[in-house]
Amino acid sequence: MTDRREDGTSKDGRVARGEITRERVLDAAERCFAERGFDAISIRQIAREADVTLGVVGFHGGTKQELFLTVLKRRVETLNALRISRLSALKATERLTLETLIDAYVTPYLEIASRGDPQWRAYAQLVARIVSDERYYLEAGPLYDRVAAVYLDEMERLCPDAGRDQLAALLSLTVASMVSIVASGIRIAGLAQSEVPDSPLAYRDLLLDFCVGGVLRALEPKC
Amino acid sequence: MTDRREDGTSKDGRVARGEITRERVLDAAERCFAERGFDAISIRQIAREADVTLGVVGFHGGTKQELFLTVLKRRVETLNALRISRLSALKATERLTLETLIDAYVTPYLEIASRGDPQWRAYAQLVARIVSDERYYLEAGPLYDRVAAVYLDEMERLCPDAGRDQLAALLSLTVASMVSIVASGIRIAGLAQSEVPDSPLAYRDLLLDFCVGGVLRALEPKC
DNA sequence: GTCTATATGTAGATAGAC
DNA sequence: GTCTATCTACATATAGAC
């Protein structure tokens, strides 16, 4: 933003302008963190990406750590809500099985990762980084694990003879598989010598088969 | 980078002091990169960890990028050889199935990740970072994909009706699941409110069931 | 082979002008 | 609310003394 706005405009304009700038900073940070990771990105690069000056990022985002968490918190509730609402719908229709449960957890993520909105896609990529990196996970994990724990409770109800640690490991494997679809499309394409599909939704059925098949086989004697 | 090693193995066949220093630098870099990632670690920290001065790291490791690749290359052939030899053994005894194939790919990694040697454990953690991060993968991926492609060929032979892209995606999901066991033990323990097992081998059977079950279900109509 | 010293750049953070 | 200017610290990399 090189053009410098005159001060003394209407009062309602002032508030809105700050909010818009703030959004632009968060959007830029989201893209940068997603693409290169927390440590590889400087606040300066985020400022450049947002087309604001360095000071503006500090003003709206605080420290780099705070900015990172703010970026996550802005989105996490939406994803959590999608998962909770799908679960409620399942319970209402009484078609709750391990299969539909996994579908309810995985599909919202795949859908946001496949939306047209590049910010949501960036966010999905960012999530993929978080789960696989202990350092991010320590501060960001709790944002997600509240809902994961709810799903885990349902798994326990469906399969009471399995240990909770075993079910937790299977849910974690499911999550790892899920995010890998978004994060390692390049590897798949490289191995198959094919094209990278423009949407992770292309792998949806395959991913669900993989996760459901995996969970069922691991629980086979007990379920 | 200066070409090192004018070779000082003169005295009764003992390894040169430089070689020992070099190993210590690579070991320290391996631990640091594994624990915190390429971007979060400075060469200074590696030097401190190795108990040498900054210049020594530069002398033995070259630039940071070069050091990173050197760390990987030192180990990768061992892992690749284990996978190839397991595959050969399978083909010799003619017990090659999707199940045993996946076992042959996954087990060597789990075993090195579970060895007493902390350096091998660190390396396993480092591998987990590489597969899930596009930036590392671009330069390190080819080191691994040669062998992955061999396994993929075997999958194709076992299941000729599936597309190569589908098989590649399933192999990639298997790899993602495999490394997640090493990388996200904390998450599993947090969800289950249990202890982190001291060896990823504790999850071996569960992981194999998950991967095999996943691959079989995804290929079900075709195999 | 090892280490000191340093060149050169960039990092995160903020005080204060506008 | 925005941006300039700057502080302090640390980054990578290397030249040259020992």
C-alpha cells in the first residue's frame, strides 16, 4: 500500500480501514507460513506480501509467535464447527459407524483444502505443517484436540474393547494420512509420473478407503 | 568448499583426527536438524552442539544447504539397501504379496527409528520432516524415490488393474502413516492421555495393519 | 586441521514522527 | 492507524593466523 491516505476522513471509514489492513496482514501471513513454514519466513517478507510496511505487521499482529497463533485461531473454529455439526447429523440419523465417523472428520478438511479461496487452501497446508511438527503442535494442538477428543470418545463407544491408546493412534494415523494428501501431492505425482491434481478432493475416495480399511483391519478382532 | 581429506591415516591405520571431527559435526547437525528443522537451526547452534567452533562446521560441512544434504546422504544408502535386500528376500521365497511388500518397506524405517543409537533415531525423525515438507523434498526426495519406484513397480505387478497414480498415492499414504508414528507420538499420547512409548516399534503391528488394511480396501475391486 | 576475527547481511521488535 | 528509522542481536560465510 504505497498510496498514503489522507487523514480526517469520516469516522466510520477509519475503523473499517484498520480492519481491512488487519485482514490483509493475516492473509499474507497465512500464505507465507503455509508455504514456507514459521522459521523460514521473516516478518519483512510477510509485510512485503501484504503490501504494508514492517511496522504495520507488528501493530496488527504483535510478535511473530502471536501473529502465527492469531492466523490459526481465525480459522480453527470454522473447521471445528464443521466437524461437530457433521457428527451431530450422524448421531441424529443413527447411521454412526466407524466408516461414517471417519468420513465426518476427514471431509471438512478436504473441502476447505479444495475450495476456490486460496486463503483456505493455504490454511489447510498450514494445518498439515502443524500436525507433523512437534514445535508447532505444542501451542496449536490444543486448538484442535478438543474436537479430536470428541471423535475419540465416539470411537470408544463404537469399539469398547479396543484400548483408548490404540484408538488414539488410529485417529492420529487417519489425520496424518489426511494432511499428507494435501502436503505431498508432488511426491505422488513424481512417483506416478503423472500430473498433480488441482484439488485434493480428487483423492477423497481413495483416502477414505485407506483410512477406513486401515482402522477396520487394526480393530478387526475387537470390533 | 575446500576439498578436504588429504588423508592422514598414517599411524597404524587409525582414522584421522579430521575424520572424527567431521563425524562429530555431522552427528550434531543430524540431531539439530531432526529436532528443530532446517530453518530453525543456526550453524552456530550446530557448532555448539558438536563442541567445535563455527569455522570447523564450515570447513567440514560447507554451506548450510550442503551440510544438510551431506547428513542425509550419509544414511540414505543404508536405509535403501535394507529395503532392497528385504524385497529380494521376498522374491526369492516367492511370498511376495501386498502385505509382505508393505512390511518390507516399512519395517527397516521403524527399526532404525527404534535402535538404541540416538543418531539413527534422529535421522528417522529427520526423514519424517523431509517427506512432509515440499522444500526439503525437492532436493532430498530423489535420494529415496529410486527405491520407492522399485516398490511401486512391484505393486503394479501384483495389482495390474489399478492405475499407477492410484498405487503411488497409496504408497505415499503408507509412507505418511509410517513417519507419522515417529513424528507424532506426542499427539497420540496427548489424545489417549497415556505415556509416549520409548520405541516406535510399539506401534509396529498397528501401523502395518493400518497400512495393509488401507491399501487392500482401496484396491478391493481390482485385486 | 583448527580456530579467531570479521565482513556483510538480515532478523525481530519498537519508539516516535506524521 | 500508519510508517520511518533505528536498536540490538544474530545469521551465514570466509580469510587468514596458528
